[in-house]
Amino acid sequence: MLTKNELTAKIEALPRVDIAHTPTPLEEMTRLRERLQDDGNTVPQIFVKREDMTGLAYGGNKARHYEFEMPHVVDQGYDTLINIMDYHSNNARMTAAAANKAGMRYILVLKHAAHRKIQGNLLIDKLLGAELHLLDQFQSENADEYAANLKSQLEAEGAKVYWLQEHLFPRVVGMVGFVRCGLELLDQIEEMGLENIHIYGVAGRSLCGLILTAKNLGLDWRFTGVTVNYDMPLGEYIFQHSDDIRDLLDLPITFEESDMRVLDQFVGEGYGMLTPEVIEAIKLSAQTDAIMLDPNYTGTVMAALLDDIREGNVSADETVIFLHTGGLPALFTFANELAR
């Protein structure tokens, strides 16, 4: 086990730039609780950790990631970033903003993006000046080869290129950022006198960072992770990197699959495909506590949380903390479906 000061020192030993607006608020969702109680449910206190308020081009959890990512890249002398993402990616948008802050050239290869309407995250990418390569469905199947060719061309022109998908650090840096977030969250929990903590979030790297904080400090926080797509197995995406993050931060304890209860039944037809449950979650959060959720990530997590409450899977003595990881520009990509 570590003390809070010892864990803080391990995080502060890494280079970091101030990009995110932190600390982010921990806000109670009292109206949502009342609405669910009115429907006859037993409802715990529900708080939301507002990672949507980190700034950096509409906010989100990636702002914490890039506080550590950008100095890591810049200090090695790279001047150009290449990133491969889907057309409505939040990562793509926030990487563009972070690259601008660092003064780096940003090449963005977007899958399934050809002939899309320029709105949502794609619009923000364009406004931020990302050099966009909008792939059609056929090209998207060979996106890695496309990016590799781009990298070779840029290097022949004298650029020093950091292709994000080629490196290990981008796969663990989100965990680093959220170990730091976990320390911040612990201060807020202690200040508010909250107990019996149960955190709901996307089953991903940010949640793993919070798990690392809890385990290394000996906290009894519980975690429920919600999957949002079918084509990113958690073993490959997060769990295979448990030793990498332990070694990077020199931690006595790392995370295991059993540390996170995983709910995978809320994806629907796939990533970026709205379900009735997600639509209801978005509207209910907005119409109670004026918390705006996104269609791909936080809307899916809230749908899972609502189902857990209605099914009696959350006890009244728990304190639920909903991790709001941002993604709000994607709302406008789904305007027709959400306005019905």
C-alpha cells in the first residue's frame, strides 16, 4: 500500500503540462434521484464527476491524458502526430486540440468518414485545423497501411512523426491521468464525507486509473465498467497493460479483470448506433439535473446505471459516482434521432 503523498509523488515524477481545467466538480444529481424514487425505485445518492468540464475543445477525459502525452512526445523531438480514429471520435478532436497547444502538426486519418456531413466532432476537427484524411469504407479496412504510407511520405519530407497507434505510452497514459484524477476525487469524497463508493464509467483506461488509485491506497471503492462497442476486446485494450502501468509508475499493486464488474449488454447494434435505452438516459439526465450526455459513451453508461437501479442491483446505502467522460459534440451528429 501507498500513502496519498507517496502516490502523488509517483505521478508528479512524470513530465506534465497544464491542459485540463481541474479539479472538475463532483456534483449531486438530486433531481434524477427524485424522479427514480417517484417511480418506486430504491435509489442511492448519485453524484457525477464532471470530466466533461476539463476544457480543451469541449472537454472530456482525454484532456487529462494529454497533460502527460504531449510532453512525452515533444521531449523526444517529434513535430508531427498521426492518429487513426473513427469519423465521430472524441479522441480525434481532443488530440487535435492538444497538438495545437503543443505546436505540433496533426494528421488525422478518419475511418468511415468519406461523404459524411461536417458536424459534431468532425466539424471541430476541421475548425482546429487537423489535416483530415477521410477514408471510405474500403479504405478504412486498410487504415493502418494508409497511415504507414503517410508516415513514410512525411518522414521523406523531413518530419519526425509520432504515429500514436505504434507506441505503448498512448495505451497507458489515460490510466496515468486518472490515477491523478483518483487522488483529486478522493479529496472531494473526504471533504463531502461520502462513504460506500460505487463508480460507474466506460470500461476503459480512465476507469482503470481510478482502480489503481483505490487499490494502491487501500480504498474499498467498487467499480462497474460498461462496454460501448464490440470490436475492442477489453483484454487487448486494457487488461494486457496492467503490468505496463505498474512498471511505469513503480506501483506495488496493479489492476486485474476481477476489479471491474463489466456490463456488456447495452451496446445495441454497435458503436455509434443509438438504442432506445441510451436515448432515454440522455433525455432523463438532461431533463432532471441538466447534465448533457453523449450518444456513444456516457449515454450508454447512464443507461446501464438506470437499469441497475430499476432492477435493484444498487443498494440504497451506496454512493454512486457516475464518471462523465465528455463527448458532447457527438450529440449533434445524432440530432435527427434525438429530436424525434
